[in-house]
Amino acid sequence: MDIQTVVMGGMQMPSLVVLKKHEDDGQQIHLPIRIGPIEAAAITAGIEENKHKRPLTHDLLASVIAELGARLVSINIVDVRGTTFYATLQLALANGARTEIDCRPSDAIAVAVRLGVPIYAREQVLDTATMPDFKKVEKDNEAQELQAFHDFVEGLSPEDFA
């Protein structure tokens, strides 16, 4: 998945991160995840590579991973229940072992953009929570209307014009 946009909410509008499917197979697959405004700012800061005088929380986590000799391999959006999403950090440890750590997707994404690792989402999450491909829906509607008109014209006879 790639980050399509981060929406900074305010007042009554929630903050969102919208992920899109990395491969372009003709389908527009968008996965909106509601996040807090602080997390939206943290993701944006990581994307823009804003450097602060002191490390912020997600910078600190990235440093701790490196100092322990581990490496963040990827993050995975693994589940959605209602409006709550679940994610994991996939780590390769110094001893060669692999482990995963449960976390919020917003935190995982904020660390991922700092370390440049891939973002994945399970198919069941995409099936459950993606926005419809509005362009495809529109094309399907147009095709149905065109087929209905074609069927109407094909069904005409000269007597219909008398």
C-alpha cells in the first residue's frame, strides 16, 4: 500500500490516512483509516522528513529498533473490527529471528515512513473496509445504460414507427 493522502481534521472532522493499493491493476482501491490529529501530524512529519531538535515518539521508536540491532521489515494492517483497525510491526531481530508487535496502524505508518519500509494490508481488510472504486461503478452504470438502449433499439420493428 502507498499513502495517498493524510487529512488533518479539526473540530468535528476526523483526521484520516488514506492508503491506496501499490500496484496499478486498473482498480482504484482506497483504504481510509480514521486516526487522531497528533498521529496525522506525525505521519505527515515523517513523509516530509521534518527534523526536530529532539526526537519525537516515532523517531525514538525507530532509533530504539536500530540500537537493539533489529530491523523493521514491514508493517501490516491485519484486521478491522467495526471502525477499529489493527496493525503489526514486522521485525527482524539481531539474532535472525522474526517477531511481530501489535500496534495501532497510525503508529505503524508513522514509523514506516521514517524507515522507508513497505506497508501491507490483508485482503480481508481490503474486502471489508475499502472505499468503492467510483470510476468503475460509473463505467458499469454507463455500460448497463448503453446495453439497455442497445436492447431497446434491437427490439424495434417498422410497425413501431407507424
